[in-house]
Amino acid sequence: MKHLPNAMNWINGAWCDSANRTPSINPATGELIGSFADATLADAKRAVAAARDAFLHSPWRDDRSLRARALNVIADRFEDRAEELAQMLATENGKILPEARFEVFTVAPKLRYCSALALSQHGRALEVRPSAYSMALCQPIGVAGLIVPWNSPVVLLMRSLGPALAAGTTVVAKMPGQTAQVNALVAQILSEIAELPPGVVNIFSESGISGSAFLVESPDVPVISFTGSTRTGRAIAAAGASRLKRFGLELGGKTPMIVFNDADLATALPQLEKAITVFAGQFCMAGSRILAERGIADRLRQALGARLDQLRVGPASDPRSEMGPLIDRQSVARVDAMVEKALAEGAQPIVRGGIAREPALAAGAFYRPTLLEVSDANLAIVQEEVFGPVATFQVFEGEAEAIALANNSDFGLAASVWSRDVDRPLRVARELQVGAVWINDWAAIHDEFEEGGFKQSGIGRLNGLASLHDFQETKHIALRAGGLQ
């Protein structure tokens, strides 16, 4: 029997095993690829204690030069191990290799940007009246708890870890059990960074919720950065309310892709396809609502349907694959149940993909892309996040109706507008109740600019200058000097 990877947790500068060992599964084949130390409540408590001790007694919180240097070294190491990480991510998470590589290669630039923030972020000083001086200092808040999802575990960890470290906090990261082998490889890279004092970064994987719950409830963890579903985000916020915790929450989305009559379809179609199928639709910014103006609707319906129908679904090990599996078979059943419910409620199939049943794919968690035409914008398939390669198609008449349909959602994470008009896209963008609008593009995310949601899509911002805010407190120091009174 071949050796199976034995993933462990990284706590207080040491590897920690657990009596609870859980299998790691390849979602494309259902095969066992290893096992991992499934963290317990005791592990989470040790991690928080280590992070608190490092915050109080190491130079980390006060030495911004150390923080900047460490972030740059981490970036270098992730570049060195990028292909290894991408291969493991494709195996355990199911992403096709181009998507896995894209995720991993976004890490180093993000960390280097955070390194620059560590050196350039500053407070203010003012002589408010003669001989009376005031300073506003930004100081790290303490221990940051990061709760990371399985759909993009590498970059979504780094999206919170980078600013948390730049701000001077110490960190406990709860990683998802579904990607424990990837998590352990990330922890291994971080374990080799000499510039990180023991306890500054602690990483554990768990399949349950006891560790996450402890991070949320602990008085020693004043800030939580969470990426995941709106339902879980609400529960986390409620649980931490008694401690008046600081929360950064990037939650669910239901991105409208608004296509006007004057859109360039040749440019739009590949992006619309990717918006539905990238990461097998397991993406909070998935373009799951196609809104087509009447004059372009027939051409768009036919062309997009044909692209989705012809998409090659398969494992990452096959270089011809254009979309990989969902994370597990339970997700396949859940997504298919949502589609069946929508069809029963009157949605019409443009492309009815569904569960892949051919022998080569049957052992995996594959679900073919599905496009459903709807006339009722209040159907559950339109209003609820699917987290799979399923999109709805709805026809609108004119700009006002497009805006109304796009805003008819509890979510407000992102939107996309397609038009060759000079003025319309910016005019529409201002009216959309979302945190990001892409014009003639989709998922254009830049480290220098903030990312986050309106309404039920979250609280706070990651990326950009605002990314440090969740991890810092502002302190006012007033000084009366000698001399004039």
C-alpha cells in the first residue's frame, strides 16, 4: 500500500497531530489521497493561546520593518512552490489546472502589496492649538481569527492573512477539512519563514465547527475575518455580538450579468461562460443571473446555450477538461435538487446539464452546466445562491428594468455591465447596489482596490487601503507641551 500524506496542524511553531484523523478525498474520482489531523477544541485553544502570547511578547506588533520583510519572504516562497501548490489544489479541490494555477499565482502580488502597506500605513499629528498636540495612531487589535472556505483556500487565506500580518496582529486560521492536504502544504511553507516568530501564524484544519466556534466566542480573539455563506456569516455575527467583536465578512453573492443590445457579444460570450463555470460555479462572484435586453436576447440565448452545452467536463488530470467537479457528491445532490425545484416552479431549460452519469465521470462529483430561462425574478433559483454551475436567463426592456431586476436581491456583492455605449455603463453602475461593478469584464479583482459587498453580502472590505482597517484600532494621544498656555 502506498504511503498516504499525513497532514498535520501548525501551532506555536510546531507540527501537531490529532487522535481524530479524517480521510482526504479527490472529488474527481472519489479516491483516498491521504488523511489529516482533524483539529479539536483543545487544538483551537492552544492556537489562540500561542497567538496571544506572540502578540504580547514578540516584536511582531511593534516592528513594521520585520512585518514587511516577512511578507516579502513569504511571497518569494509561494512563488517557489506555486506549481506544487497548484497540483495539490487541483487534486484535492477539483479545480482544473489553469484555475488552480491562477489561484496560486495571485498570492505573491497580494502579499507584496501588503508588505508595502506595512511600511506606508500611517497615523496623523496636529498642533490643535498653541503647545497642544494630538496624534492618531493605528495599532494592531490583537489576535485575528481567520475562517477560510474550501472553494479557494489558498488565495482566500492570503487575502485575510496578508493585511492581518501587515497590520501587526497575530493569527489563528481555521482551514476547511475538505482541503487539508493543501492547507498543510501552505502551513509547511509558512513554517520555513525565519522572519515569523513562533505563534504569529497558527493554522489548523477541521471538518467540524468546534474550532471556529471557539474563535468566535473567545475574548482573546477580538476580530474575525470570515469568507463563506450569508447564513453562516449571520450566525457568526450573532455569536460574537456579546463580545462586541470586529467582523470582516465576505458572504454570498448572486451576480447579475447585464447585457445590453449594443454589447459586443464576441467579447462577452467567453466571459459569460466563465462566469458560470469557473471553479464549477463554486464562487461567490459567479455570474449566476444573465439579464439580456430584448433586442439581443435571442442571439445571446442561443450562443451561450451552445457554449455551455459543448463545455468539456472532466478531472484536472485531463488537460482537455474545461470544468472540474464540485467539492463532493452531497453538493451535486443539493444543486440538482435546486434545479429540479426551479423546473417544477416554471423555469424553462435552455441547457439542462445535470449530473454526469457516463462511466468515466460517475465516481466523481461532476455536474454539467445548466442554464434556465425565468420570467419570475422571485423564484428561489434566482434569489438563492446555488454554488454550482447553474445560471438563470431573463429578458428585460430598457435600462430602468435592468437596474430594477439586478437590485431585486438580498445580495449585493458584484455585478457586470456589457455595453459599447460611452455613458450608459457608468450611469448604470452608480445605481447598482453592489460592492463591485465590472464594465465589459467580469471578476476583475486588483490588490490595490477594495473588495466586499453591500446588503447581505458582507461587512468590511478586503484588498486595497481599507484592508487593514478590520485588524487595527485607532488611538488618540493628546499632549500639552511646555510654553504657551
